Amino acid sequence: MIVMPRRLSDEIASRVRALIEEQQLEAGMKLPAERQLAALLGVSRNSLREALATLVSEGVLLSRRGGGTFVRWQHDDWSEQNIVQPLKTLMENDPDYSFDILEARHAIEASTAWRATDADKEKLKACFEATQSDNPDIASQADVRFHLAIAEASHNVVLLQTMRGFFDLLQSSVKQSRQRMYLVPPVFAQLTEQHQAVLDAILKGDADAARKAMMAHLGFVHTTIKRFDEDQAGQARITRLPGDHDISRENKA
């Protein structure tokens, strides 16, 4: 058997993966600038670009022209097999199950993150800053990462794995709705204000305030996504209405 030599770009891609893990870069976080990253890895910028393109195509990274390269959300096999797939089947048959997931998050997220360590708090602040991206895809992914960081701060493995499974589902079921929220300035402003309220309460260690802020935020998300879905359904019904030429043709028949 002939063993083909490993391409340089593949080797660099592996090193970038290792760097992401070593620096604990989370979804929505930005990689160092290309020149800085190339110097850090000791490779040419052309080889680095090829490696980054490979990671983008694999879904590991997200690249924005003129805006840099960001870590994309990844899920693990455990949540996919044990939580995501069974619920995904239900949602394919009835999309309204996505709102059941939002309701379940009320029960879970209202009771997490009150044991946040200093390291947890630093991660939460970094995730919050990433939600301020003007790219709706990056911002919505950072939104997910912010909530997962809250679950991680609970230091409860069951809660964390459950939340990961929920967000795998939400990423596929209401991804467009989440992105739309970041495209509407008044909604974006409210999301930012709500996330800030949750973050401030956690940083202060005020469990009651954090719980109330989270409940208010999730209620707003639920209502907003439902309104977007209803608007979309209404537009779909309008496009199915017969046009004037169809009515005229029927009157002549």
C-alpha cells in the first residue's frame, strides 16, 4: 500500500485545531489576525489561507470577508445520539416542538450558573462580547455559546449535556429566526440589554436577579420567534392566493 505524504495545509489545519483547543476558543470567538496567526505557527500566509479554507469547508471555522475568521459551534456524538436525534424526528413531524424546547429551557436555565467561578465569569464576558458582531450568523452562534457558558458554569454535567442537545436542535430548527432577530435593530438592542442583565447578575452573584433576567429573556425570545414564524406563515399564505389573471380566466370560463 502506498502511503501518500500529508499535505502541508492539512498539517497546518491540525495545528490550528490544536491552537483552538489550547487557547479554549469558543464558538463565536475570533482567531488571531492572519499575519499574527501565520507568525505564531511559523508558516507562510498562503499555506495558512489554504488550511483555514479547509477548516471552513469542514464547518470548524466561519470566515467573513474583511471581518476575520471565527470558531463555529460544534456538537458531540453523545448529545446527537441521545438527545438530538429522537427530538429531531419529532420536530420534523411537528415544528411546534421547537417551542417545547424553549419552555424546557425556562426550567433549566433559570436554575444554572449561580456557582460561577472567576474563570466562568471571564468566559461569559467573552461570549457576551462576541454577540455584538454585526454578522448575524456569528452573533447568533455567540448567543448560543453565551447560554452554553451559563450551563457550564453550573458545573452539572447532566444540565450541560442537556443544554448542548437543546442547542443542537435549535441551531437546525430556528437558526433563521435567530439570525433574523439580529437583523432587526430594536430586537438586537433588546437581546443585548437582556444578555447584559443576565451577565451583570451572575457577575454579582445575585441568583434571584439572574433568574428573573433569564426568565424575561427567554420569554422575549419565545414571543419573538413565534411572531417571526407567524409572519412567515402569513406571507406564504398570501403567495398561494390566486392572482387577478387567474380570477379573470375563471370568470371567462
